[in-house]
Amino acid sequence: MMLLAFCGLASFAMADTTTESYPTLKHRYVTNGFWDNWFIDAGVTHLSFFSNQEHGTNYHKKNPFWPGRRSWGGELSVGKWATPAFGMRVKVQGGWGTQVNYQSWDEPYVKGGNPTFYQVNFEFQPMINLTNLIGGYKPRVWNIILYGGVGALVNLGRTADEYEDDPTYWSPLATVGVLNTFNLTKRLHLNLDVYGNVGDTNLDGKVKPYDGTPQKSFPRIFGTRDIQVGISAGLGVNLGKVGWDNAPDMDAILANHKAQLDALNASIAGLEAENAALKNKLANQKPVTKEVVKTVTEFGSTSASVFFDLNKWNIASKKDLVNVKEIADYAKEHGKKVVVTGYADSRTGSAGWNQTLSENRANTVKKVLMDMGVAEENIECSGQGGVDILSPYPYNRRAVVTMK
């Protein structure tokens, strides 16, 4: 089952195609590659044993740190985070165990008096990172992780010579715990793990239960199971790529591209309209003196449009500034005033926001005119809010520069 689970992680492999310049989704992430976000943890563990054979004795009054219960061991685990919130690991734990059934309450405890045995645990544990699940992923110092799982404990026999039963047992194991990780660097972290294991009645190598009358105060929530409660501390190493990239917001990207395309089309339409107007004016004008013709030719157009992307007041295309430059040069040379009027698209956004947006667009063009040398006192600037003057409607996201 453990091998199949880890082989199944290969289905999560995917190339990372996120580009930081693109807009991204806040709580969605690009799936990491198979070799990314692995970790190896090693630590020392303190175990307390609650034996099925305690039924009918007074040992239930002994706390988890009573010398007759406790033992020490070590552990090693290997795992992978498939997403910022979900992962899994395989843990191997080894050390000493204690049978809490050797002495009665009235006999003084002698260190080493309770029979001890060697044990090895093999556990498979799915994990949930509560910190990332609730608060969203970001690099943090402290993460709280819940896990549960199944496995097996192999009892390799007692360390003492006296033996009543067969020296080797195995027991199925259920485990649950809370893992706290504290990141020291991108690669290194400290672990503090609090957990509990529940096994069969022969987990500690003692099969037959005590024949006395069970004490009512003994915790019977797990029936006649043997229980281990542990706490471990250790150091971990992160392997491969560490962390996740936010998934690109494709809707926003497509909308931005469409807005840029609309602005480009609007700019082209504006130029075509101005060209048609000039052609019509030239076709219908009466004969003029040479000086008047010179003035019209010198100036070119009497107005220019500058287009903007959706909800933006940065100029979408610098090509729009060619005609603005002609107006600025003519205004400087002849002492004319220039009028800048900003607009927004009335089909998107509230009236208040569109008013602010139109004013910001007008002020952007005003600053460009000042950079071109037009005196600020010769520029009149205003915003007209959201309008629906031009078709298609994205063309209304503009600022118009005219000569007064």
C-alpha cells in the first residue's frame, strides 16, 4: 500500500509555466514536479506505554513520565508535499519498549524492573498542513500539521533473559498526531511531534491480559488495546524545489490582452477617422491663400486621442503620442492653450470610479504635455467620467487633446 501510494505521486508531476509578470490567483498553485517538495526528518522520541495488562492494577494512576512507563528511541521519515496543504510520509521508528504489568502498586519500583523489549514501527501517514489550508500558502516560520495513518509494530523480544512467551510479535498500528515544524532556512527545519499509537493486545509482547477485576477509573476508550503516547524532536531537510508558485489568472490575462487589442483597434480607428475628416475637409475647402494653407499643413490635426487599457491610466501605446507631440509643438510656438479631457467606459465600473479614472487619464496626458514643454498654465485638464460615445465601447477609454 505504501509503495503504491508513493508511486501514485508521479501523477502530480507537471512543468512549471508560471510567469511572474502575469496576474495570478491568490489561493491556487501550479502543481509541483515529482521531485519537488520532498523532505527527510530524523529525531529522538520519548514514548510512554499504557498496557492492556494494567487492567485490575493501580498502574493507571501513574503519569506518562513515570519511569516504569517511559522509554526512548529514534525515528526517520521520508515524505513529500503534493500541494501546500496535503502531503504524506513514511516513518520508521525504533527503540525500547516497556511492559507495564510486572510489578504491583505496593512494590517499590526498581529501575529496570519492568521487562523491556526492542521494537520497530513502520507507519504510512497522510498529512494536512492546517496553516496553509486555512491561511493560504506563504513561507512561514511555524507550520501546524495534522496527520493520521496506519502501520505495523514488530516486537523483537525482551532485553532480559526471562521469557514466558514467544520472543517475537507483530501488531497492526493506528497512529494520529500533531506535527509542528519551525523553518530555520529554506532547506532546514526543526520538528516537534506529539502523537499516539494504538495497537493490538500483544503490542508489548504480552498476550494474556491480567485476570484481576478491572478498575473503573482505567481509561477504556480503546477497549483492551495497548497504547503508546509519544513526543519527538528532530531536524529536517527539504529536497528539490521548495514552495509553490501561484497559478496564473487566465481570465485576467485574456482580459488584459483583449483590452490591449481593443485599445490598439481604437487607436487605429481614431487615426482613420481623423484621416477621413482631413480628406473631407481638403475636398470641400474653398481656395485659400498660401499663408492659410501653410498654417494648416504646419499644424496637421487639431485633436488627438490617447487610449488606455481597462481600469488603467498608463498610456497603452506610445504611438498615440505622435499627434500629441504635434499639438504640443504648435501650442508652444503660437502661445496656444491645450485642453485635455479624460473619459472612461460607462459599461464597466461604478460612476464614482469612472470619474476618478477619467481624471487620472487626463492628468497622465497633462504630465506628458508638460514633459514636451507646454507650460502648465496653458493646459486645461478635466475628467468627464464614464461615457458611451464611441463604438465599440472600449474606445471610450481615452483622453482627447484639443487646441483651444
